[in-house]
Amino acid sequence: DVRAETFNDKGAFSFKEKDYSGAFDAFTQAIRLCPRKAVYHCNRATVAIRLQQYRIGLADAQQALKREPEYVKALLKAGVATLELKQPENAKEYFEKAVKLSPDHKAAEAWWQKAIRAEEQQRRQEESQSQAAFVGSRPGMSS
């Protein structure tokens, strides 16, 4: 669809100009005109993440992945959004798949390692909190 491509181009231009709301609107128009095209969903995911609208970014990345399950850029966007939503275990899965599909992709590898570290940190925090709750709940153990 030529009109959808025109909106996609407008969105890309707006994004480069740091007009993120304009880019979001343009990509939304592209999606409305041609919802089956994964790249439009992925582009809007990029903008949503830039706007710190991580749930929207994740939803758009997932829509792109429904259309193209091996779309590495959409896997990365889904991973970034998921990591920002404090779900490192899920983020790790997106990044791991991206690395498997594109082993030389340095950003995918870096994000995967970041998700692994975040997951380990989250696990340590949860263990620390549960130990503190256990000690605090025992008579004579709290300060």
C-alpha cells in the first residue's frame, strides 16, 4: 500500500527529527492502512520505547513477531520493553532467540548479557527480601 509506505516514511523522518509523537502518529496511520506489515508495528514499538511507553512498545513488538516470528529487530524491541518492565527472565528469552537467529549481532548479544545480569540481580534481591521477611517474622529476631 503506497499510502501506508508514505506514512511509514513520514514516521521515519519524524523520528530522525526527534518528533516522537509525530512519528508515533505516522506509524499508527501506516498500521491502520496495512496492519499485516510487521515493520510498521516494529517502527511504532521503537517510538513507544523511546517515549518510555514500554507496554505499548512490547505490544507492538509482539504484533510484529506474530507476523514475522524471526524478525530480529522486533525481538530486540520486545526484549528491551520487557526488560524495562522489570521482567528480565522474559527479556532474556527474546534476546536469546535474537542471538540464535543472528549470532554476529553485537547489540543482541549485549542485551542478552544485560538481561542475564538483571535476572540474577532480581533473584538476589528477592532472596534477600524473603530472608529479611523471615527474620523479621520470628519472635526475638527483629531489631
